[in-house]
Amino acid sequence: MDETVAEFIRRTVLKIPRDEIKEVLQKWGFLSKAQLQALNFHQIKDSISQEVVQLCEENSADLKQAAVLDIIYNYIYQNKRMWSVFQMKKAGEELEYFDLTDFKKKFKEYLRSALKNVTITFKEYEDNAIWIRVAWGTPHRKPNQYKPSYVVYHSQTPYVFLSASVLKSNLPLLCQALIVASNYHNIREMELRSHSLNSLKDIVFKRYNQNFRSYCPKPLQERNVEPISVDLRIAEENRSEKERIQRVNQEVFGDGPLPILEFAQYKLETMFKSEPKMDVLDKMEPFRCLVKFSSPHLLESLKSLAPAGMADAPLSPLLTCITQKARNYFRIREKKGLFPESFVTP
């Protein structure tokens, strides 16, 4: 076994929590049951990793097997990566039969025709998810196995979830390979990012149903009220206001757990209004701005604004409709033909 492969396997094992190493190796399936039973999982991780490398040498492990182990690790601990959502679009509305073998062949051929030193590994999972691991090299250097790009593609949907490597210059090449292999015409980032891959799937696959209803408070009705003290009245008003905010929040955000979204971005375009005498603008032009949101838990942060007294309830639709805005932005850009040229097939 090559020394670089042995070191890569050793480092991958060291990343796994000690109590979970056995389970991960079982899912890998490269070592036999007898070899796993012979391993001492109660020693320090460094010793475990050395024994795993020795067993892999007996089985003549290669780079492909090591890459599969890395995919399994990233599948189990996917929240350690930052994921972005991309949406693909066909030229027409026709539906085609998806052939996984053909997809793999086209993807490899395109990347290897553009870049000689690249390592590509695939692994399929039960939910129609294809995990693709791409380790990038240069014309004069072998691929760096420690800084790969990860792609999660659901074959029955136009959505791709991507965790890019440090080299952002490889992103256009990776996107082009995806649309060529999957027979789509273009691809566009949806400006939704999170460490929680499952939360992003919940949003784009509409498994998370947020109630985007505008709240109209009911007018106050006159009634005869018994005289009460000021303190009791203030306490009653505070309690009623808290209940109202809680009810409005539940109507807008729902009462279940929210998807963990960490970044969202969309563009706004409106007309600038000013007094004619001020002569601010020579001609009427739209006012454009780019709105970015970031937080460890963006939707939960927005939900907590009103109860914390930092915003009125209900929140503005510009805040509560962030996930919808990202989808609409993609559709508008698509209609106007504003896709980046490098992300569109000829």
C-alpha cells in the first residue's frame, strides 16, 4: 500500500470519535469481521489508527478505498462542513430517464479533460443521493486529498448541495461538469448556506412548511371594565402582549423545530421616492441593494426578535420570507438570462 494512502487512512480514523470508530469501519465494509473483532478499540486513537493501517496493508487498500472511507466520515459528520444550495434547469420541460452509469462517465470525462490531476469518487445512498468527492490537483501536482470538494446530488430533483474546497477557482469547472453529466442547461447558486445539510434539504424539498400569512390584528372592542389598579392593568397588558407575540410567531414560523439556516442573500429593487423640489435624481431609476443575513441559526434568530423586544410583531415579510426570496430570485434571474456564462452550457 502506498505511504500517502496509509497516512490518509490514519488521519481519517483519527478524526472519528473513539467510541464510534468501530461503527464507521463497519459501514466502510473494507475490513472483514474477523479483522474488526481483532482490533482493540479501548486503546488510544493513535494506536487504533496504526492497527487499522496495518490491516488495510494486508488487504492492499488503494486510494479509492481510502476516499470511500472519507465519504462515509463526511456523510456521518456532515455538519462539520458548510453547504451551499445550487439549482439546475433544463432548456425545456422534458423529463429524461436518469442513468447513474452514464452520469458517472460524463462527469469523470468532463473533469479529466479539463484537469489531468483530479481524483473522483462516488457513493450512492438509499435516498437517491449521490455523494461525489473531488480532490483537486494542478498540471504539475497530485490531488490534495485533504481539501476535497463534496457534491450531494439527488437524481430525481434539480437540486445540488455543494461543499467547496479552499480553491474557489474550481467551482465553475465543477458546476459545468454537473450540468453536462445530468443533461441540464444551467445552474445557479440559491444563496442559502448552512452547516446543516438536512435543514437545507428540508427547505428546498419543502419538507419544512412555514406559514407565510400576514397578520391583521383585530380592532379593540369597547366594553365596561371594572376599576383596577394601575399595576394590575400594566401586568395584564404585558401578559396579553406576550401571548399575542407568541401566537403571531407560531402563525408565521410554525410550532415545530426550524431548519438550521446560517446564510441567506437576495436582491431588492424599488423606486427611489423624493420631493421634486429636492432634485435628488435627474431621472427615475430603480434603487437596488443586496441584502445578506448570517447567523448560527438564522430562522431561530428571526423568530426571537419580537419576544426579545427588538422588533414589532408580526415581522416584516422581508424577514420571514427569506427562503422564498431565494427561490424567487433564482427564477427572476433565469427569466432575464442573467446566469453566469461559465455556468451555462452552449
